[in-house]
Amino acid sequence: MRISVRHVLRFLVLVAVVAALPALLSPISPSGTPYVSALSNLTDGVVLAATHCSDKACGSFSGPCVSAPGYLCVGGGGSRQCFTRLCQ
């Protein structure tokens, strides 16, 4: 079995392209400019959400909270603004 030079070259080019993809697709870090955030070198961590869900939603703009499965009622009651969020 004889492997042609053309197939070997195609394989080597394919390996080189796959090896260069992470370097080409990674974001450019602007470490040499004075406009760098102090948080720019932090990586994305695991987001931990609340594990409870009150199963309530806002009944109106300023509350009160009413029963609604899958929702979380924040605020409300009196003159405060009420917010409804999906439970995750």
C-alpha cells in the first residue's frame, strides 16, 4: 500500500489548521493599553442560583405577591415596586 504525497500533505494541513484554531478564535487581551478593567483577567465561574422558589408572582405593580408556580416574587407590599422572576 502506497500512500500518496498528496494525501499526506492534506492530512498535515488539516492537523495544522485544527491546531491553530484555538489561537485564532481566542479573544485578544488588551494588556498593553491603559483602558483595562481590573476584572478583565477573571474567568467565568460557576453561577450559583438560589435553590428555593416561593411559587409566587406580583399581583400588581406594587404587590402583593400571589400564587404562581415557577415564579419568584421580589419586593412588593405597600409603596415598594414588585418584581417577578422565573425560578431556575
